[in-house]
Amino acid sequence: MSARVSRHLWPALAGALVSFAVRYVVGDLQVALIGLVVFALIYVVLVVLARAMKWPDAPMVNAVVATVSTTAAFLASHAQ
């Protein structure tokens, strides 16, 4: 595995786990799996943007932003 990919692997796994856990506790397995897909899409977009804009690599920040945005959107949609 290349260093570029491995640098993003552990933060991505941690963020995906948190996103999955919150959605599983509040929702069900299907909702949690959808959350994993949404998290992955947000994370990939953030990594691509960071590389395109030549921002310093901050994989942990990308994972935190993706986790917070995924979880906040889910909780906001279920707050009604």
C-alpha cells in the first residue's frame, strides 16, 4: 500500500466507525450502511479537494469533518 493511501486509511476507518455506530444506534443496519457510503463519498471529496488545492495533508481533519457532517445531517433529519 502506498504511503499516500495508508496515511488516510486509519482516520477514514475511525470516522466510518463513528458514523456507522451513531446511525446504527439511532436507526437500523440499513441506515448505518447508507451512512458508510455517505461518509466515504464526503471523505473522498475532501481528500480530492485538499490535493487539488495543494492544502497540507491533514487526513485526520478530513475524517473529522466527514464524520461530523455525516452525523450532524443524520441527527438533524431525525430531530423532528
